[in-house]
Amino acid sequence: MMMENPFLMLIAGIVFIILVAIIFWPEKGIIPRRSKINKTNVRVLIEDALKHLYDCEYTNLTCTIHSVAGSLHISGNDAANLISKLEAMGLIKSSSDSLLLTPEGRSYALRVIRVHRLWERYLADETSISETEWHTIAEEKEHAISFEQANMLAAQLGNPIIDPHGDPIPSDTLQMPARRGIPLTSLKEGESATIIHIEDEPEEIYEQLVAEGLYPGVQVRMVESTTKRIRFSADSEECVLAPSFALNVTVVPIPKEEEMKEYLTLSKLKQGKEAKVVRISTVIRGQQRRRLMDFGIVPGTKITAELSSLGSDPVAYKIRGALVALRRNHTDHIFIEEV
């Protein structure tokens, strides 16, 4: 029995050392990892709060503790503590009725916004991920990469100046162009405009706007505007939205003399008919757009509807002497003029 005690003590000592290592091991232990997670969560809240304050500033809205709490989905007490931390860091200052960014806070916010919008541009142009997922993924990535890494991503993308929703991307020197455009609801009946921005929050409204085929670059003409509904044509297709949904669409009016002619889509070209490609909608982007261009589908190209499959999807078109099968989800976004 006396021989077993030292052995048991040795085993107990080894187990104790292992437990201490699991809990306290630098970077890998439970406590260091939990501390890192807590620091990350605090940083995420700080950066999200700064983004909210900048958005209020950019859109001329008043930012308060309550608006921060609502935007970040936290309690009023947590929002008050967060605001105190931001003030102590010199990133914001309080006035009698609102919260304001300091120059340092504004620069920090613009760095986060630049990363976010560059990631959305990357997801739109370089992946096949659905547009309804871009914002959520970019929300995660904006806190995970450095400003220098974001600049490398920008160079890879050709230094874009707008994200796929039409929002301007802050430059590498953190310059942001002035806000422009008016809400779709401001158009009068008979007026035309071009969509320049689709707001991607709240998610439910954005999904409805996407389902209606609305995106930056689409030309619209107001048909009916009442307090109950907004009815308009978008690239020759009629759409109806509730006014609250239409407020999330920003447009730039088109003068009468500059209005573009309304064109057919390739999907409506009858078999045996020939047409000329006028433009490809901006909803076709990235790899899909490059594939169409590889087929020779560019403005000015003549194209003939040759063969239709059962159900008319896909349809074979004659393009520069070759037959190319295209599906409706592409031909709905290729605009033509019949020859």
C-alpha cells in the first residue's frame, strides 16, 4: 500500500499539470482563448457602433444611445457603457441631444466600411454566392482582416469605387463622395430615373427588392405613386412595391431628352428572328459576365434565336457562326434591338 501512494501522487501531479496547461496555456488555453473572444466581441461592438454613427452622419440623421442599442441589438445599459468606452477612447463626443464622431472616430469608421464594401464587391464579382448573403458574410470579414489586407484586396479587384448595392467605397485615403440621389418614392408619375443604390438592410426588404429584379443600373419609369403603393416599370417589367419598401431604393432622375429607349430582352426574341445586343444588365457580373463575353455577347453583336428546347429553357442562339445554348436566367438580362 505504501508503494502505491507515490505512484498515485505522481499520476495526480501529472493530471494537475495537464489541467493547468489546458486552462492557462498561452494563446491555446481556455482562459487566454476566452479573453481573446471577449476582446474580439468588444472590438466588434466598437466597430459596429462607429459604423452606425457614421451612417447617421452621412444621412443627416440624429444618433443617440437608443439608436445605437437598436442598431447593435443590445440593451440600453450596454449601449450606455459602450458609449462611455468610445468617449474615453476619444472616438466620439456627446452633445445635448446626439452623439458625434471625432475625426479619429470617423477615420476608424471609414476603415471598417471600406473593408466591408470591398468584401461585398469581391463576393459579387468573384464568387457565385447569392446576393442575399453578401452583407452577412462581409459583416464577419470586416472585423477579421487588416486595413492593409483590404487594400491588397482592392488592388486585386481593380480598385472599385462602388459596392454591388451602389454604395461608394471609401478610398485608401478614406475619402468618401457626397451622398446623391433621391428615394424612388420622390419620382412623379411619368418621370424616369436610374437606380443607383439598393439598401441591403433590413434583410427581409432587401430580399423582396432582389426578387423584383431591382439593382443599381436598372432604369425605371414611375406609373403610379400613392400612399398605398408605388407602381413603376423597371427595364420594361412592371413592379409594385409598398412605399416603405420603395424608400430603400435610391434613384437619379433622367432628363426627358436623355431617356433611353426601352428594349426587349433576349428571352423574348422569337425563333428565327435576328437582333443586335444593346447591353447586358449589371446584374450579370463576375464569372457569368465573363462567360457571356467569351461567347461574343457584347453590345453590337448580332444574334439569332435558332432552336428551342422543350419548355424553352435553354434556347440555342447563333452567335458569330456558332450555336450557344443560354438559359433564361441569363437571357432575361440581355437587352436587344430587333434587326
